[in-house]
Amino acid sequence: MCGIAGYCLKDEIAPSMGLINGFLSSIRRRGPDDEGVCLISRSTGKFQSYKTDYTHPALHYQMPDIHSAKLKGDVTLLHSRYAILDLSSKGHQPYSSADQSITGIFNGEIYNYIELRKELLSLGIRFHTNCDTEVLIEGYAQWKDELWKKMNGFWAVALYDNASRSLVFSRDRMGVAPLYYRQTPKGVYFSSYIEPLIDIEGQKAQLNEDAIFGFAQTGFKDIEQSTFYTDIKSVPAGCAMRLSQSQSVLAQASVKRYWDFPSQKLQETDISFPEAIKKFRSLFFDAVDIRLRADVKIAFELSGGLDSSSVVAAGALLNKNKITTYTAKIQGADEEPFARSILEKYSLDYRVIEHVEDNFVRDHTSFSRLMEEPFDNPNAYTHYEMLKTMKSQGVKVVMTGAGGDEVLAGYEASFWPKAYQEWRAENTFSYLKADWYEVCRRYKTFNKAKSTFENYFRALFKRFILKEPMSKGRHFDVMTTALNCHDQYDKLSFDQQRRFHFSVALLPFYMRSSDHFTMGIPIEHRFPLLDYRIVEFGLSLPISYLFRNGWTKYILRKAMEPYLPSKIIWRRQKMGFQFPFADYFQNNAKVFTPFLQECSQAFPKLYSHEGYNALLKTDPKLLWRLVSVGIWRKGL
């Protein structure tokens, strides 16, 4: 991963060092290994690359200094490099194709670059580096927008096509790599971060109260490419956008959607369950395998859950046990014994990190600046501290199991009610299987059965004895885009709910948060379970392959059953990567109470009559969201 930024203007200007330095200083922490600038004149087709004080030393005598630049232009491309493949100076960006027709900047990784390189070699293309950047640039020169369909990885790209004098933007299918932009009368400005876009041309971006209030209500963010600023948006995922020579307004760009979620759903008659297991296993192992490609040290996150354990098992098998894993020991949610059980199967370099959440009370303000916007859960900081420890021990790339619950409908409370309804409606046999799952789900453990009965009788008591209404009134009675999405969820079909989690709910927030706290270190995150081939296959599977006998993600359990201990595969209860909301904010009330007040003063519509202590008891997660808004607002 790297940092990219730049702008495309209506008129050509002399190099603006204030603007260039402002962008570079913002993205520099993302890429400490190299830095570059390219100035472009679309009217003449001229372009020139320049060094900065942070350019790789081997290149200092090969290009002019940006401070001496004279070329007037309307396009500027800026890049800071975090070197993962081909660590030499040959991977410097902005990078130009051999025929000088394409110049581009790139944040991300192309995991199948070896296969694409072979294809390009067969077409007569000669290569001068061993990095995926050259494959991207030469691939675009050869295939144009057909390239995006061929690539497997994550990316945010800005390319200058000299033949058509146009500027092209592209983001990966899942939107893992961020790319923000801001439109002004003078042109469009873009960056991997929001920060340098807030104050452009002396004009501050306006706060987006719809996004702010919606986040406070629901925890949802990044809906429809929005940010907490009305003037700053994201380039849509799965799309390529082209600005022609005469254009500088992104809303006028031609947009090509090169990928979308699968529209066809498989039936049991289309693929048997054993065939589905075999195909899923093949896709999964290959997804892990191509993500092992790096010229730096890779490690694995291991929580003790099914998803991360599956990724570790695949990595161990593919790399002959020569992998390093890290497990966080969290007070009140310790899953380290489950993580340790994988050592029954594999000889790993197994490491445990403790007390990673202790410094949040000290670092909440600086971490909030790093995140750029309020965030839904302080466990992001816990994760950040864990990754900092990994980086200090030489790790530069981390493999994680994130995404499995979205791909395979693992959030039972969110997915099962509609899946149950639709499964029962298929036929008599499906009706019986769905009901059997429901019985197993409700009574699969003693505590679960006890909870089922308690909730049932408690609901009856409240409804018929206390005469309480069926649902409580919501906080902050103001309609927002996020709240509307939240309220429409139950009306969606099962397939629509699954896409909802990719485009609205947890995943967009997690992708943005993950990018910001990882690249603030920097360290690169890789997500095998979000490989687009697994997403396509997982979202097309029949309900019966996902839910069976009281178990969620059933196909993953069966696919990995030969490779994991049974205590992981058939584990009944999973704590998850939790944060102790109630205890933590009670113990640190003096620190965080002022931020609740800051939130209420800045946004009176978010005023809560309950106060800090009452919210701590009734809804500590809501309390945190309001506090997070307060911390962010105070830092503006």
C-alpha cells in the first residue's frame, strides 16, 4: 500500500509548491520508502517527473528537483511508496510505460501480477522491474479498461493516458483502497486521505450533518460514497472514471462499472454440496497463496475464531509451517486458548500480545486524528496497537480473516431471520430443514436455551403486564440517510441484506478504518476472504450451504474440517474482537464526559437528555459514538 494524491484543473498553472507540499506531507506517512511527482500538460501532451527530498537516494541524480520545476500544467500526480514488491528504486512512482503513453500512480497490490506479467510477455511486452506497478501500467497500455477485470487485488489508481490526453481513476471491486476527491470551480483534487482536501483554495469543506447524525444513530458510514464533509466524496468501488482532455469536473466523467455483485443464485441442483466444498476450498487456498507474494516479512492475525484460523491453516500448509502468527490477549474477552489450539496441527512461530487496549485513554485524540472521522468501535485502537507491535518486530504485511461473516452470512442475528423465512418458503423439505436449524440454533447450548426462554417470557411480561409498546422510540428523532437504510433492512430479501453489508453496514466502515490505522503505522492488511472470486461464489450459494444443523458458515467449516482442530471448527460460542465498553467508559468517565458535552454543543440535535452515566447503563455503544463525534469535532 502507498499514498496517492493530485489534481486535475480547468486551467494550466505554474507548479504550486504550497499545494504539492501540503498533499505530500499528508500522504507521506503511508509511504516512507520513496516519493515522486509528475507534472502534466494535457494541452501539449508534455509531462515531467521530479524528485523531492524524500525520493529514493538512488534516483537523486536521475531527475530534476520539484523546486526547480517550470512546466505549466493542469494535472499533477503525487505518490509516496511503501515498498512490498521489488524493494529497489525501480518501483518508483509516478511510473511510465515503455512507450511513454501511460503514466500513473497506484496504491494497493495486484496479487495475480505474475500471471498477468506472463500474459503480457507473450504479447511481446518487455519488463524492467519485478513489481506489480509495471504490470499495471503496461497492462493498461495494452488492454485499457479491460485490465480492471483481469486484476485480482486491491487498488486506487490515477492514470494519465497520453494518447487521449485523459485522466483515469479506478478503485478495486470491494473498495479496500480509499480514494477521496473534492470538486471546486478550479478543478478536482484527490487523495488517499481526507485531510488535505478539507482546506482547498482557502475554502473549508462544509460538514455533512446527514452523515454525522446518521453515524450517531446507527454507526453506519461511507454510504453512497459520502464522508463527514459534503464537499468530499469517494470514487465508487468497482468503477473506472475517465476525464477527457477538456474536462476537470468529475461529475462529468464517463463511468464504467467493470464489476458488480453476482445476480444469479445457485440452486442445490446446480452444484452439489461436496462439489461446492471442493470449489470453495480451491478458491480459498489460492486466495491465500497469491497473497503470500511479497519481498518483505508477512505475518498472520490469529483470533481463535474460524475465519482467522482458516487463513492461518491455509498459510501454514502452503508455506510449510514457516509462518508467524500474532494473537491479542484481551481482558474480559480472552480467546488466546482457542488460538493456541492450532498448534495441535501446525508448528508455528506463535506470538501473544497483551495489554494492547491500555493506552486508549492517553491516545484517543491522536488516534481520532489518524482515523480522520468518528469511528464505531474503540477496538480499532486495540487492533492498531497490536499491529504496531507486529511492525516493531519486522512485519510489513499482515494476513487477516476479516470478511468471512459478510461473504458467508456469519452474522446470525442479521442474516438468519430472512434466510429462515425464505428457506421455509422453498418447499416442504426446505421448510423442515429450516425449522431444524432454528431448533438447533435456539438450544445448541445450555446458556443459549436458557436465554431463549428468558427472552421469551420477558417479552411477554413487558407487553401484557407492563403494557410496554413493541418497540422503543429512537434516539435523536431526525431522519438521515443512514437511519433510512437501517429502517429498510428488514424489508430487504436475504440476498439484498448480504449486499447491504458490503455497501452500507459494517464492511465500508471497516475498510476505511483498517486502511487508516494500518497505513498510519504503516503496515499492509490483506484479506483472502474478500478475494472477488470467493465473494462471487459465496454470495451465490444456496441458503442450505451456509446454514445447517444450527451452524453458520457451514461450507467453510466443512471445507476446513480436515485442517483445523475440532474445537475451532465446531466451536459453539465466539466472543469476537470485543471492547469492554461499559467498564472502560465507567472507569474513565472524567476523561470522556467532556467530549459528550462537546458533541451536544456542536450539534444540538445530538443532545441526549440521559447524560453520560445514564447512557453508560442503557446504551454504552451509543455513548461511545457520541463521544467519538465530540473528540473529532474538538480536533477540527
